[in-house]
Amino acid sequence: MAKLLALSLCFCVLVLGASSVTFRQGGEENECQFERLNAQRPDNRIESEGGYIETWNPNNQEFQCAGVALSRTVLRRNALRRPFYSNAPLEIYVQQGSGYFGLIFPGCPSTYEEPAQEGRRYQSQKPSRRFQGQEQDPSQQQQDSHQKVHRFDEGDLIAVPTGVAFWMYNDQDTDVVTVTLSDTSSIHNQLDQFPRRFYLAGNQEQEFLRYQQQQGSRPHYRQIRPRVRGDEQEENEGSNIFSGFAQEFLQHAFQVDRQTIQNLRGENEREEEGAIVTVKGGLRILNPDEEDESSRSPPSRREEFDERQQRGKYDENRRRYKNGIEETICSASVKKNLGRSSNPDIYNPQAGSLRSVNELDLPILGWLGLSAQHGTLYRNAMFVPHYTLNAHTIVVALNGRAHVQVVDSDGNRVYDEELQEGHVLVVPQNFAVAAKAQSDNYEYLAFKTDSRPSIANLAGENSIIDNLPEEVVANSYRLPREQARQLKNNNPFKFFVPPFDHQSMRKVA
């Protein structure tokens, strides 16, 4: 128990320490020097039994500049994304669908326990713990217990710290579509600047393996040949983390039979199963929280006590719910809805809306050093020229299309094209960008590489130009005072500008 608490405390200190200040590893020189930016499409698809995973090439200069990698996952009905952990923090945006997901925080207790009463749903078949050679008493079966299961819905943003195992399941008829950002330049990634998935189950291809092979960046670890025993050679048939261990090691560690270990190592799997499997009959999950936690009314003291009683083994000797660890890490919120909202941060009924989630809305993002925005622009409306002071921006076009322009520090237009659905555009820190919708409803997602990004508008109310003294504007641009005043004041909008009538402006001029 003492070791468990020590490990939990180490994890807590590691994460909380990172929340006070965000560090990002520096990239190679000139990685963010562009003559031209290019919108990127996914160029690799890995099919699985229950869906597929698409990836963008992380070797592209734009992704190298931002220090990120991107992937998209589709889960069909009853599809389970097998558990894995990553070498970099993840932000997962749910573009479509709903279902369940779980995060396994090392050292945190199992707070969900299936009921022991007869007739309650999902009765566990997990055997009681017993010493080797001891017969199991059928009347003493141990109920299944596990860490918290979360419900996700369309528009949710899910934060996954480095090394924390993650799984996801679709229990609906509609496909689940997610877009995942891996922050490979995070200080929490002590490996090379390449996204890695450490699978805990199955025998599947690594999502970004082909790009590692193209780049020649596979680590030069010495591969150990399987040990030979008599006429038998133990083969490494899987690709999950357990497949690399010898069977005898795993049997000793788990104290189960050889057949179970073979399944654990991913041996004898069908080729089509992959990282996403279909659960026959559906996944049976214990999850009392069907409604969104953020919409609940505060519980009474009696309800809080009853919930603690249900959540697990909180005996008075251990008092684990008051140890200060699970109140910071183990019970941290990991999701926040970012999609179309009735209460957006910025809204113009003629132009569009914008919703942001940063560390103030979801504190775990402060530990990850990430945030995100979801925006909608109506046809011919514009997001005024602006830049992000302290972060790179990775724009994912979710629906529709927009004409986007990006300008670098030399005043060069490095991007001037239509950004279409499925395209991804990296806008480096401080590069100015503007967008004008070309469809009735242009919808986009913007990942930011800082947990509290700052945006500076170059036009409109409260912009940089608007806040300059009129005399400074007039003399900087060699304008008469009246034109300088118009430059400052003619646009009364802060972010989004409704469709603009250029013909009427010419008549006034």
C-alpha cells in the first residue's frame, strides 16, 4: 500500500509540477521558415475489424514546426478501440457520435465496483484471489472493479496525459469520428520527436510506423533474439507491449495459464482485427453517470456520502478518498464539450460563433500545455486578420470550405487557398491569418499548443490598430486624419465580420 501511494504521489507531483509552467522542446533550426504553407490530407489508412485509423505525415515541415502529429479514428457500431498509451499528451476531439471511454491513471484506486446483489446487471465472473494450489470457493466470487468510465458525446474534447492508458467504445449506430492531436514536442515526451502508441492488446500495425521507416528514425535499440529451449524457439508474434516479454515472465506475473498468456501477447489473432475490434453482443459497462457531469446540480451532503459508499473500498482505516491524491489526479475532469454550444464565447448571428476550452475551463489542459477552439463561419463572413501570441495553431476543416490567407514575418503571403473539409493547415506562432467562408456553414477545429493561448486581432474593435493613437496611425501609414479615423473605427466588430458589400463602399468612396 505504501508503495502504491508513493507511486501515486510521484505521478501527482510530476503532473502538478508541470501545471505551473508549460515547457516545449525546441525544434531544429529553420523548421518554421516557410516560403509557402500547404494544407495537408491524411495519406495513410490502417483498416481494422471495427473501423479504421487515418494519419497525416508527421515528417511534413508544418507538423515539424508545430511539434505535433495528427490522426483520425472511425469506430463503427460496437467497436472497441483497444487500450494504449502514448509518449506524448493527446487532445481528442469527438467530431461525431457518442459512447464510452476510460483513462487508467497509475496508482489511482478502482472506484467503480459491480454490485454483489443477485439479479443486478453485469454480475462479474472474476474469481477471488487465492494462493497457488488453493481451490476456489464458488460462493466467494469477487466483483469486478475498475477506474472510472466516462460518457462522451459529439463536440467533447478529451485530454489524455502522457503514459496514461486510454480506451474508447461506440455503443450507438452512428459511427464515432475523432481527431487526435499528439503534442510530440511536449516536455513530457523524453523519447524522440515522433508519435508512438504503446498498445496493451492485439497484434496491429503502429499508426505512424511507415513514417518512421521513411524517415529512418527508428531507435537503434538492440533487438534480443528469442531464447531457444531444446527444439523450441519462443516467437514474438504480437506487437503489443506484452508480446515482447517471455511467456514464463508473464505467467509468473499474472499467475494464469498459458492460453491466457498467448491471448495477452496477441498471438494467433486474425489479421483483420487490428487496433479496433468489434464486440459481439455489445460491451457491458458499469457506468452510473449517464448524464453529463457538468450539467448536474450540486449533490447534497447525504448524496455525497452515498456516492462515496458506492464508489469503492473507502474503509475508515485507509480513508483513501481523503489522501489528497485522488482529489487532484484520480478525480480530475478529463473532458469538456467544445462543439456547437448555446453559450459560445463569441457570437454574431450574421457571421458565426467561436467556443474555446483552455486550462481555465478544463484544468488538466494546464498540465498538458494544450487547448482548443471550435468555430463556425457563415457564407461570405470573415474572421478578421489575427495572430496567436504564444502558440502554434493546427486548423482542421470539419465541414464546408473557406478561403484562408496566412502571412509571415516578412510580409509574404505563404498560404492563399481554399481550405476544404478534411484539410489540415498549420499556422505557426505569430503568423497572421484570416479566413472567409465559401460555403453556407464552414466549421473548423483549432488545436493550440498552449494551455492559455492569447489572440491578437489586427482589425476591428479593440484590435491593435484600434488601440493605437490616431496620430500614430496617421503618421505610420501616411494617411490624413479622417482616413486614419476610418481605419480605426469603421469596423465595429471584434472577431467575425458579416458579409461585406464592396459595391456600396465604392459608391461612398
